[in-house]
Amino acid sequence: MPGNIFNPIRELIDSIKKIAANDYSQRVNFEGHSELGELAISFNTMASKLEEYNKSNVAKLLTEKKITETLLNKLQYPIIGFDKAMKINLVNDEFLTISGLNYLEIMGANIFEIASENDLISQIIIDDSINLTINSNTDPNAKIHFELHGKENIL
């Protein structure tokens, strides 16, 4: 295949792979008004719109996160949240105050690892009134079953 066809196709493939890896800044520049030039214009338009959409979604998520954090911090009750993988993803200032923990230290950490180093968390997690069963599979639809005061609950 001649280089004037193969090289632009190779450049386009490389740029597509980078966009697939969330690098929306990719652009291609094929000289001329041939079909390859039209392809470059269409690709660059698509990449620009993807970049704009991604920035808009990130901004929206950050705004929603900030609103949630503000509401949680207005509550006078300690709150900690974690996902099905037992990674801490939510905590308010009241919880940090009573636990003596640091936000950056615990966000994303495994609740059981934190419990092994913190008596308060350990008492909350190992309270004998709670019987917690966690599915060990990686199914995103898996449920957390726990029993609190004799009543079964599912998260």
C-alpha cells in the first residue's frame, strides 16, 4: 500500500486508540481535499465533541459530589459509607472528628483495614448485633446481606 494512504490510516488508528483510552485531545491532519481530508475533518469534529462532553460530565459529577459532601457535613451525626468492595467512598466531618481519622487516609481504603487500626471503626464493624455477610464474587449486582437486631437487610 502506498505511504500516502497507509500513513494517514496508521495515524488515524493510533488516534482512535488514544481516544478509546480517554485522551480526547487527539486530532489528525491529512492534507488536501480528498476523502482522507474529509475523514480527518469528521474525526476531529468527533474528537472535539467527545472532549467537550467529557469535560461537561466531569464538571457535573464534581458539582454533584460537592453538593452531597456539603449536605453530609451539615448533619450532626457521623456518617461513613462504603461500596460492595468495602472501599470507603463517603465520610462526613463529624465522623472524622469522632474517629480521629484523616479524610485522605481513609477515602478509598478498605473498611476492614481501617477497622484493624481504629478501635471505633472496629467496634462499629464487629458489633455483635450486626451479622454482615459479603459476597466474595466480583458481580457488580451482588448484594450485601446483614442482620441487625434479628432482622435481615440487603444492600
